[in-house]
Amino acid sequence: MIEKVENKRIRLLINIFLAAIFVAVIVLLDTKKIGDDYIRRVLNLTAIYTIVSVSMNLVNGFTGLFSLGQAGFMAIGAYTVALFTVPLQVRPNVFYMVPQNPIIAQIELPFAIALILGGLLAALAAILIGIPVLRLKSDYLAIATLGFSEIIRIVCTNAKSITNGALGIKSIPEMPTMWVFFGVAIISVIIIYLLINSSYGRAFKAIREDEIAAEAMGINLFKHKVMSFAIGAFFAGIGGGLLASLLATVDPRQFYFTVTYNFLLIIVLGGMGSISGTVIASFLVTAGLEVLRFFDEPLTLFGVNIPVFRPGFRMVIFSLLLMVLVLFFRNGLLGQKELSWKVIHNWFNRRGKKKTGKGGVA
């Protein structure tokens, strides 16, 4: 008993120490003591990808709904932040082809309010879409949500008096600190984690495992599916709003359906049904794409030009690395487990036993 208490105390101290290191690194980056603007931009993008990926995992991994509509919900959040945070005096320079709708043209909101509003509008759109669509299953649901995502993007392209059409919206105020992105990411992950471990989360998991059994236990399938879909869309809208602030510009080309595949890749790599696995995969995928960027640049060795080093080769290398990871981790990095000291301890124990077994055979 005393040993267990002591182990818990040691783990708590280690957790506090790791959290302190994380805070210190972000503070040093944020105050420009270490790193450069490129590193800060990549890390901020990682935080955004974490929010959207975890929200997608809530729908796909925990509830078992094959949804591919995250890009559309991100577009709603991004355009909401763009429309209501661009300073009033700058808007005539942005909407120079087609004047902005006079009602919206006179409204300017603080970033925090516009960000939450973007999430709420994305959730509202998800409810309206989900009422007819969530009665479908499997591939049919994926195709329907993907179609609605494209509809949202096309509306953004053609509603010129509201979204400025294909020209997009520029001059969006940028956030001066990394804590906006990482703070929102931490809060989002905590909220979704608490939701997953609540009675609603257990209902989501029951639907994922067996809909008929869940309904027999008294779970309202349609209500919980719409709830999961709307909550996932809310956080995707939040991620989209943060992306608009990071890039300081937004246009429909940023939200092609292929964007959703990036998040699908992250949750499959991290583990369908694992929040911590999704967070880790968000960092690996985002950082990995940047680390491998040198493969897109021409390479000359001893006066000989290496022909394979050209734009696009980076994605070939990245895809090969992903195939290797999928072969060795078929259920993702963590499967449906969450990263904990117990999981780490068991993993090292298994590795040690395998090495001992191999040594004994030899």
C-alpha cells in the first residue's frame, strides 16, 4: 500500500516536471528567446491540427461515424472569424470588387467572441446536416458528409458579398502570442477528454461497438449521434477560426476535401479512439511534413544532379514512412488506449521479455 502511494507521488512529480518543461519551452519560444518565426508557425499549426483531429476522432473513433466533413466546418469557423475581426476601416480595401453586405459591414467583434461564434455556427450547420444525413451508415455517410463539405466550400466561393468569393478575405488580425493557439488546444482536448469519460462518452462508445445493443440499453441513437457530430463540428470551427488568424487570410482553396484526409490520416495513425494518440500523431505528421521538405529541393552531389529530388518527392517519402508505421502499428500508435505511465511500463516490460526470450533461445 505504501509502495503504491509512493509510486503515485513519483508519477505526479514527474507529470508536474514535464508540464513545467512544456510551459518553459512555449514561454521561451513565445518571447523569441529560442527558435524563429518558422518554428513558431509550425507549432501553432500543430496546435490547430490537434484541435481538429481530436474533434474528428470524437465522431469517427469514439462514436463510430465515418464522417468526412471537417474541412467544411473549418471553413465556417474561418470565415466567421475573418468576417467579424477585420477592422472596419480596412474592409473597403478587401471587398473592392463586390461591396460587402451592409449588415455585416458594420459589425466588428473581439477575436474570442468571433471564434466562439464560428464554432457555434459550425455546430448549427452540423445539426442541420446531421438530421437527414446521420440516418445513413458507413460509406454512404462518408460520401454525404464529404458532399456537404464541398457544398459549404462552393457557397463560400459564390457568396461574394459575404465571403468575397474566390478572392478571399485578407488583413485578418494575427494573434501576438502562441498561448492563444496552445491554450485553446489544451482546453479543447481537456473538454473532449472529460466528455469521453462522462455518461455521454460511454453512450458514444456503446454506439460504436454495437448500435442494436446500445438501443436495447435505452440509448437514443439519433440524439447521441447528432450530439457527437455537432460537438465535433464546433471544435472543427474553432480550429478553422484559429487557422484564419494564423494565416491572416482565408479563401475557399484552403478547404478542399483533401484537407479532411490529413486529419483522417492523423487519427488513424494515432489510434481510432485514443485522444493522446491523436495529439502525438498531430505533432508527428505536421512536423514530419516540414522536416522532409528538403526532399522537394534540387540536390547535386559531386556535380551530378539527383533527378528524384524535385517538388512532390517529399510526399512519396512521407507516404512510405506511413506505410511502414501502419505495418508495425496496425491499430495506430496507441489503438484505443490512452498514454499513461502504466502503458509505458507495460510496453517496456514486453520489450524486455521479448529480448530475454530471444536470448534464451539463442
